[in-house]
Amino acid sequence: MFANKIKKDNYGYLFIAPFFLIFFLFGFYPIIYSFYLSLTNWDGLYDPQYIGLGNYLRAFSDPVLYQSLFNTFFIWIIAVVPQLTISLILAVILTDKYLKGKGFFRAVYFFPHIVTAASLGLLVSLMFDWQTGSVNQMLMTLQIIDAPIDWKNDAFFMRVLVSAILFFQYFGYSMLIYIAGLQGISPDFGEAAQIDGANKRQIFFKITIPLLRPIILFQVITSLIGGVQIFDQPFMLTEGTGAPDNSTLTSIMYLYRTSFEQGNFGYGATIAFCLFFVIGTLSIFSFVISNRRTKES
């Protein structure tokens, strides 16, 4: 009877076994194999040649890799700061119990997130085309400019344009996450603060923001992980070139170029693990800063 009881107690392992099996086959094993490839020189056809830390030494002195990292974080910062700020403001407005049509506005703001990133990149690329783009045509019709502007030849503008696409696509998603967090805060806190004489501004900064800190941390870390993996928008916007002068070449685009265009899968795996290290370091840093502020408060 005791043996049968032990067997029944272990039934749960049978239910979770498929997940771990799939994870080891399609998650853990590829990670380990990619790390092995990062220590080799492999073109995808012949047997990998083990070169030790040669790829990592090359990465530390690769100016294009550093430029791609700079482009990635520059684009991410310009996109994520207004994204998280404006989405929080919208979330506060759309959780007001006296506001009518909240469901409609939530759906409208979330709609851009449904559109695929590649479609948005292609659409914006056509809009800002030098000769046939609708933006130049509209500005010339309104007599704001006399001749077409070559938008895609301005490095700073192209970075900002990619950031604008990211903001447009993801601010609605961030808004819904904030709304979920705000709805999880008991209204008793605000009512008690109002009885004590606090105004709405004080309630927002002294009560709402501290209680939303875990949600904000989640938003920052997930946007960081997603931001480092920017690929579709700049790839479609520049037709994969990262023009002008690699100013919109992101880290994932450089990984793609190295692996699939140049056929150097070993160095491509090295770039992937460098990005993993960067994401992990920044995520840990975010956790530490957030926990320190929580203890201080």
C-alpha cells in the first residue's frame, strides 16, 4: 500500500515531463550547442574547427559589433522612455471610473501591437521613400519643402524613425500591463490618503508609483530583452543594409549578417552569447537597483 502511495505521489512528474523534454530538446540543447559553436570556426557546411576563445577575442576588438550595440541601445532608449511614460499616463486615465468608453480607447491604443513588425517597417519605408514616399509628396503639396528630402540618408533621423516605430507598436501593450497593475491596487489606499488630506498628485507619486514598482521593473526588463533583439523594423526599413553607414545596424542584424550572409556561424554564435551576457548583466543591475529602492522606501 505504501509503495502504491509513493507511485501516486509521483504522478505529477508525468504531467510536467513533456515540458522538460521539449525544453531540453528545443531550448537547453541548442543553447549548449551554440556555445560550442562559439568556440569554433564553422561555415555551416564542413565540420566545425575548434579555435577556443578566438571568436570572443575578435568580438572584443570588433568595431562593427560595438557600433551595433550602440545603435541598439540608442534606439531602445529613445523608444522606451516615452513608451513607458506615456503608456503609464494613458493607463491612469483609462482606469478612471468616471471615464466613458474606456474599453474602446484601450482597444484602439492596443491595435498597433497586433500589426506585425515587418509590416510596419515596410510601410514606414514606403512612406519615407525619397522619390515616391507619401511624406515628401504631402510636404511638397503643402509647399513646406521645395524638393524631396532623402530621409534615409540621415543617420540620426533613421535611428529616431526606428524608435518611433517601436514606440507606436508597443506603447499599447505597455498600457495594458499598467492597467492590470493599477487594477490590482486596492482603492482603499487612495481613499485613506484623501481622508488624511493628500491630493491626487501626492497619491500618485507616494502611493501608486511605489505599489507599481514591480510592474515597472517588469516593463523595463522585458522591454530591454525585446529591445536588444530589434530586427524586423530596421531590417525592413533599410532592406537589410543598416544604412546609412550602419547607423541602424542592430546587434541582431549584425548577427544575421555574420551568420547567414557571410556564413560565419561560429562568430554569429559568439555575438549571440555576447548579447546574452549584456542582457543578463543589465537585468541583474535593474533588479539590484529596484530592490535597493524598495528597502530604502
